[in-house]
Amino acid sequence: MADDDDAPRRLTPAERAQQKRDEKLADLQEQIDTGRMKVRQLSPEEMEEHAKRRQEHQEERGRRRR
């Protein structure tokens, strides 16, 4: 009978989610390093628009939780 030490450990859902995030970040960093993607600063207008959308999203989530 095989030892349990030889079997790969199963990941928890949180560990799988973190692993997936890490893989996505590594992929983004590779795209930046190879020049396929650029990182730029948001304009003040873009920051304002994103702030409005973020606030609307948070309000919607608050309504769903009640």
C-alpha cells in the first residue's frame, strides 16, 4: 500500500484561487516584459469615471446583501 506522504496534497478552494491569481499576474507580467501590454497612468477623467462605477457597484452589492 502506498504512503500518504507520496500523494499530492489537495489544495483548498482559497489556495486554488490564490494559485489562479498568481498565474494571471505572471501572465500579465510576461506580456508587459515582452511589450505586448503597456501600463499607463489613468487620466483624471478616467479616475473619476472609475470612482463613480466603483461606488455604483458597491451600492448594488449592498442592496443584494440585505
